[in-house]
Amino acid sequence: MSLTDHLRQWLGAWPPEEKLHITGSARRTTPAWDGRIHPALGVGTPDGAVLSVPPEHVTRVAAARTRAEIPKLIGYGERAWFEAVFRWTTSPAPLADAGDWLPATAPGVPGWLHPFGGDVLVAVDPGTGDHLAGVGIKRHDAYGHELSVVTTPAARGRGLARRLVAQAARRVLDEGAVPTYLHAVTNTASAAVATAAGFPDRGWTAFGVAEK
């Protein structure tokens, strides 16, 4: 298990060999965990970045003057360019568990968790049985699993999200993968959850062509 193994699988190359290393990968033309095509995807560190695109577009992308041009260059001009904070951990915070693992298709599991498949982490109100929060896992490959958390408005501010994320991260590590966590640069609430759950901000970024 290593982050390098994950990024080599996910992007097609790692570590970066230059400030912006453009690599071609067939994974950019095949459906990902969600059944969608993600035609340009990259991860950057303070020392360099790898951007993965379909092999036939490597030369034209390498010649692009700005990243904003890339969606159009690879045939996805209707989509925008995105940038996010990329976090990962091998030492989640030792917070108490806050939810139960259930099949994504189990009765009562919120609809937003269904697309993740496999097991999802669900927290409910012990008194009412109402859903409070949940974590789905984007299983990108055998080495890297990305966590996605949502908390209902009524349950926010209780520290529930951070406990769920740490609990899910421990499960991912037990399965032999590295847990990762992405959030928008401006999402301070998600950043606080990640930090509290043991996902430090190392100055890494994720970027690419946004989902439709």
C-alpha cells in the first residue's frame, strides 16, 4: 500500500518529472468509479504536478498556454476547469466512531450514498432514527480510496463529520488502501473537518476537467 502506487494507477505516472508533467493514460477514456469519463485529471505538490489526459492529446495539452484552455483542446469545451485541495493520511485522528457500515443499497440509506456502491458509513439519530450524516468511498483503484462526507444541516456543528471521516479512513487503511480527501479551496468547513480527522494540508492540489 502506498500513495505512489495509487497515483501511478490513477494518473498513469508519479512522481512528476518536471513542474508540470503531462502524461497519457487510457484511464482518461474509460469510466471511473462513478461510471463517468474524467478526461483530464491531475495532482500537484509544491515541487511539481502530473496531469493525466488521453494519450492522443498529450502534445496539444503540453502546448496549452493556460489550464482553462484544456477542456476544449481535448473535446470537452462545455465543461469547466476545477482545482481543489488534495489531502491524504496514514494516521487518522483517534476519534470515536460515529456511524455504522451498511450496504449502499440497504433500506434507509440516503439516496446520495447509493452511487458509491459497496459499504457506506451512516450515522443516525438514536432517538428518531433520522439520518444525520454519511460517508461514501470513491474506490479509484486498489491503492487509493477517496472519502466523501455529507452532514444534514440540523446535525452540523457537533463534530460528527470529523468522527465519521476518521472512522472511514481507518476502514480504508484496514482494507490496504490510502484514504484521500478532496475539497474546494474556498470550503473552509470541509477543510476544518479534514484537518480534525487527521488529513493535514500539505499544499497538494487536485485539478482537471470538471464533471458535467
